[in-house]
Amino acid sequence: MGVKSLRNWQKNEVRILTQFYPKMGTKVVQKLPRRSVESIKIKASQLGLKYTKLKVRETPVQRWTDDEWHLLEKNLHLFPSEMTVLFPGRTKSALEKAKDRLRKLKRRGDRQRLAGLDKE
């Protein structure tokens, strides 16, 4: 089963695991050489720790401004690839998602939510 030892976890080991596991996952084994990957997974689970792999984004997250939402609404008939000229700081994917979101809100008639889109 790959068990290196049945010894108890030391406070400093738990601190290292708690600090680094959420970002590193089982790669934290590099900082805990006397622990196996399996023991790290078990202890992390017992502590309720979750590994959240961060995705590398093409562009940083940018909130949509009121002007952008209005421009998008006026140009919903265009394809996202055509809209990239109007929205130079937005990816095609961001434009597709924003169009879908705007259409859904319009279908529901959610005027209050439409007015507050830029605040999300």
C-alpha cells in the first residue's frame, strides 16, 4: 500500500500541509519528504482540505461596464468573432458568454438584473 510509517503527524507537518495543499495538491510531498502521497491525501481529507488547481487565463478577469453592456445589447445580432473589433479587450469566449447571459436575462424579463449586470 506504500505506507512509509504509521507515525502521528507533527504540528509543523500539519501546518505545511494546511498552508500548501490547497495550491500544490500532492506535490506538497516535496515539502514533506517523510510522508507518502497517499498519506498526504488521507490527512488532507481528514482536515477537509481541497486542492484547487488554478487555470492560467488568457486575460485577467474584467468586469463589464455599463457602456459595454449597452454596446453588446445593440450588437447582439453579430457573431462573437465580428464583435472582437468592438470589444478589443475581450476574448471571443467572453463575448459568447456575455451574449448568452444577456439573452437569458432578456428572456426572463429581469430588468432589475439587467440594470445591475455591470456590478457582478
